[in-house]
Amino acid sequence: MATVALDSNQTQTPLKIRINRRGWAVLVGLPIFALTVAAAFFIAMFSSDAHAAANTPAGIETVDVTVIPGDTLWSLAREYATGYDITSAVDHIAELNALNSSEIQIGETLSIPVLAG
């Protein structure tokens, strides 16, 4: 059986890590690059001129209509959006009212674009 004697007088030298230039470039460069990209993202996000649209875009007059039984987007567009192409009017109604489909509910109030008279 082997016995190991520890010498208490022997000082332990700390482990030294040697990093060459490429290692320093990676060690320092990657965090700086990541922070720069993150800063550019946040600056672009918060300084953007893009804003959510108001309820109705400027220059478009609308009339509010409450949906009754038998109403469809097509019938409402034909009745109220005179002067518009029916397909365009239906698209505008869907856009103004944030509709995901052509289904409308009885009692729902919709903004319908009308030509300024």
C-alpha cells in the first residue's frame, strides 16, 4: 500500500490560463457584438415611426351600422358604401373593423366607409 505525504510548506500555485490574441478577440468580441446587436434592435424598435392606426384612417368618412338578421358584409357594402366597388368596400369594412373573416354577428356595430358628399 502506498502512502502519500502532503508537504504543508509547499504552496499551491494558482492555475494560470493562457489566452492568445484570437482567444481574447472571442472572449471580448462576442459579448460586445451581442450587446451591439441588442442595442440596435431596441433602438430601432423604440424609435420607429410605425404606430398603430387610429380607429379610422384620416380622410375616410364612416357610418356606424348595427347588424340585423339577414345582413352580410356584401349587403351592407351595397347599401351604405355607394360609389365604391363592392369588393373594395367589403375589404375596407373588414379592415376598418378588424374582421378576420366575413362572418358578422347580429347586434355588432360596424364602421362602413362612405364617400364624402
